[in-house]
Amino acid sequence: IIRQEAENLIRKSFQAGQEYLNEEIKVSQIVEDKVNEFDLDQLEEMIRGISSPEIRAIEILGGVLGLIIGIVQDGILLLLG
């Protein structure tokens, strides 16, 4: 019984804290304001810096898959032709 009451108390405390943060601090509004304050070129550079390795990996994977598909197509044409 004590454990259940403790869990309920903790859950209610977290909910109250979350509601306070949502109402008083308005984190989403702060983030939106900060993003809107960024210079567009600076924001673009930051996004490119973060996503550059992933984009490069996608380009390489696309090239490898294209090569494999091309080789398979040539093999099929040689077998049928």
C-alpha cells in the first residue's frame, strides 16, 4: 500500500511539474523565438553541418545500389540476348 501511494505521489508530482513548465516557462515558445532570431544562412549552415554525414552516406549507398542494379541488368540482357 505504501509503495502504491508513493508511486501515485511521484506521478502526481511529475504531472504538476510538467504542467507548471508548460504553463509558466513555455519551452516551445522559447525555442521558436530562438530559431526565428537565427540568421537564415547561419541556420542553414548549422543544419547542413549536422546532416552532412547522413546525406553523404545516402549518396554512397545510392551509388552502390545503382551499380549493383546496373550489373544485374547487364547480366540479364547478356543471358537473354
